[in-house]
Amino acid sequence: MCGIAGCVGDSPLSEAAWGQVCSSMAHRGPDGAGVCSWNVNGIHVQLAHTRLAINDLSPAGEQPVYDESERLAMIFNGEIYNYPKLRTLCEDRGHTMRSHMDGEVIIHLFEDEGLDAFKRLNGIFALAIADRESGQVVLARDPLGVKPLFYSIEQSGRLTFASELRTLAHAGGGVTEYDKVAMAQFLTFLWVPAPRTPFAGVRSLRPGETLIWSPDGVTVRAYGEPVFSTVPGRSVDVAATVNLARSHVTDAAHRQLLSDVPIGLMVSGGVDSGLLWWSTHEALERAFTITWDPSSDSEGLNEEVENVRHLQQRLGTHVQEVPGGEVAMEVLPRAGDLFADPAYALASEIAKHARAANIPVLLSGQGGDELFGGYRRHVVARVLERVALGRMGRSAASALARAPLRNVNVEYAARLARALSEKDPFRGYMQLSTYSESVDRARALECDEREVSDDVVWQEHREFYESLPQEMSFTRKVMALDLAVYMPGLGLAYVDRAGMEHGVEIRVPWLDLELVRWASKLPVEYLVRRGTNKWLTRRVAREVLGERYASAPKRGFGAPSSTIAASAWAGERGFRQSVYFSLATRLLDQHRETVGKELVRTAAAARA
């Protein structure tokens, strides 16, 4: 696990600039750093990495990684969980392995198979492979988007890339003016969907994409088939499916125990982290959970810690309780991103405690809801196909949103009424994930409402949705949409930044590629059944954890709205939606006044 960065172009960055690049991502890799460079026919290639040592702690695990001829050089951020199998494959082909670092298999597979090598990897990764004879550089990101990779391309053709926006600025990347659509997307979703970033000159490589730079130009494309476009099969035996689910989850969790350092767990009182805990408790050093004051308006979040304590008595793992009420929610990531979700601050607090306990790896339940239908909107999706309330729905939404009772269920009813008012079920589904109206965004950004309309800010979602096979059910399509756009844009992004800013790798076993491919073939009735979300994994939890965990309501990893400063205006979306929109506007203003100006100056100085 590392931070990576690089430049390819007609002029190199100075040694002093590369020192700043490595310093800016030292938190991602506190165990070492290095820069390498060479010149190929006037093309300067420079690669930098900072190391978080997890597998093969010896000097042999340092980067760059080379093939036997040292023609190919690679810097790599991530973990390859099917490494043992791939190492055997490489050795059978005659390759010489220089270390036991899991990422080394990639360079040998790439030497043999080119871009097809990435299809073999079951893991999380962002990487760069440079050909030291031709000057070609290949970037790639894992198919689920667990690890980040940002890049910019100048008119001269110069390519700059990095694990974080701040590092990209130190490398002279295209951090210039803000992207208005990206800012509007942030005020819509509380995060920015790839490939946009807050800055117009910087893009994020999408999950499953590769960027190929050569003296002749740049190509960006997918290196394999989309993971989530599988059309599910027909219903099969329930008991057999439950047993298979249990086996797949256990196998995925065990694969992700690959480590030469202690491993911990981020645990809530829900099904996803509970099943991971049950699967791996004998290998865990410690578990960490957020607690809330039961005497305050915790919106039920305080009840989850009781589930955690109950399971602790059974499994025996030491649990460290982290008080959520002591965490500052209104913070910006050091990396330079924009998140207006308190889950980022909470995950960062857990990572800080894990690092202090000398536990540099954590397992997280992230992804279980997206993969197995864990959100209320997945239940609602089955209704959206059949019901359209039109004007009556809009009137009901407005009345409910303005109700004096500050109740999350009343507010959700308002969101549901607004969603059901749409004729297009896609638009209805998007209403369930939207925190503002175009008029609010236009007012906050001081622009024309048409520039920040729903169609503009929903474009990435719409394009992916329409790319899915027509024969997929609507519910399956929107679940694929959540997996492909929402999950890497928010859930995976905040756990990466929160963990790595403290030098902690957060793994997501529910997104193990073998588990994802199996679950993607399941009929929707195994995920959402008779109004119950996450039906299949609840069945597994009932067998191994008991009814208490299996029937626990879905609350999510977040904070009570009372911990966030009150909204500046009531808005049309209810008190909680307005609170989060207000938080987003404040964070955006703070970002523009502090982080943005700093990064623009940094990038300009590096290019000078």
C-alpha cells in the first residue's frame, strides 16, 4: 500500500519539487519513499512512491518493481488478494520473483499479457507501468474503484498523475480554476462523481479504466467488461443459495487477511461488519466502533453499540469504543477532496486510533449494502417502475418537508413522494439520492439555474444507467448504478482518504471480486423480498449471529443531524436534507477560500 505520483513529458520536475511531492503523500506511506527517473528520446519519465509496508516488510518489497530485464518499471498502490495463485502462475511461466510483495505479480503478468493482465487481479489497486525503452506509460485502476488515481494532461501532452489532489498539485498538475458542474454535483450528492474533480483541469480515472500515454497521444478506455452488467439468472434453491452466500463471504474475508502486520476491524451493529467479524475474529487484533450518547437525539445510532457489545461477548475480540460526540464533523480531507458526509470524519477518527494501537490494516463492511440491496431506495425501486403520482406527489413532498416534526421517517416520506412524482423511474430514483434543487444550487454558486440543472449534474449517472443491458430489471440497474458511481465516488473515496491520512489501509471484503461476480448473478428477489432489504445476508446473519443482528434496522455509518450546525434556510427537502446541503455549502466555501487557493498556488509554483 502506497502513495504514487508521476510525470511524463518534455521537461522534468526539479529534485526539490519531487521532495515536496513525496512529503505531500508521506501519510499514505510512512515506511519509506523513493523517486526514479529516466530519459527516453527526449521524454522525461519520473515516478515517485511512498511505502506503507504490509506484505514483505523487507527492503525487497520496496518500489519501483521491475521485470527481469528492467525494461518495465511499476509503482503500485493496493493489495492483490489472489496473489498466491498468481505467483504460482508466474513461476510456472519461468519468471523470477524478487520479493514476497503481492504487487510484484502484476509486472510479470503485464510483461506476458499486456492490459489483459489487469483482468486477472482480484484486489484493490491504482498503478503506473512505464516502458523504459519506448517511453509508454500505462495507468490503471481496480474495477471497483477502491483505490484512487487522479491525472491531468496539458496541451503540450505532459501527463501528471497522483493518488491525491494535493500531491498532484505539488507535481505541477492541472489544478487551476474550479469546475462549476463538479461544484454543483457536490451540492447535489455531497461528493463529486468521477471522472470530474473539483478542478476543471484534473480528472479521476474511472474504476476499471486504463490510461495509455505515448509520444503519439493518450487513450483512456476500460480494460475489461463492466463488473456490474451481468444479467441475473433465475431463482435457485433458497437453502443452497444461503449456504453459498455464507461460503463466499467467508472466503472473501479470509483472502483479505493477507498481511504481515496486525489487522483490525471497523464494526457497527449491522449485518455487514457483523458477518466479517464472525468470519475473521480469530485473526483480528482489535475492533473499533463509534458510540453515541444515549441521552441525546442520536436517531437510534446509540442502539448499535449494544449489538457490538453483545457480539463481543460471544467472539471475544477486544473492542475499542470511540465517542462520536467528540469528533469534529465539519472538516475537509487533507488530500484536497470534497466530502460533506460525517462518515469521513468518523472513519478518520477510527483510523487515528488504529494507528495509535499499531494496527495499520482495518477491515470495513463498506459495499455490503450496495451489493446485496441494503438501502431503502432498493426497496422503493420496485415501486418506482409502477407508480407515478405526478403533481399530487410533488404537493405531498412539499407539505411533508415543511412539517414541524423533525423526524427522519417523515422526511423520508417526503423524499419518497418526490420520487414517485416523476414519470421516469430513473429520475425518481435519483430524487432519493439528491440533497438540493437546481434553484438552491444556482443561488449558492451564483449562476444560471440551467447550468446546474438535474440533467447536468446527473449526467454521469444517466450515461452509466443507459449503458446497462435492456433486459436487466430496473431494480438491478439502479443497484448497478450505486455500485459503479455512488460507491467509488463516496463510500470508497472517504474510507481511502480517512484511512490513508493516518497511514492505515482500509480493506473492503464485501467487494472481493469473486464475491461481487457471484452476487451480481443473483435474482433480485434474493436481495429485496417482501419489503425487506438485504434479505439474503440477513438470512446468513440469522444463522451465524442470531436474530438480534439479523433484524437490526439499517442506519448507516453516520452521525445524527444534531451534530451538524443548523441549516441556513429550510429548503424544500426537509430538515435533514437542508442540514446536509447547508454543510456542503459551508465546506465548499471553506475549500475555495483555503484549500483551493493553496493548491492552485502550489501547482503554479511547481510548473514554474
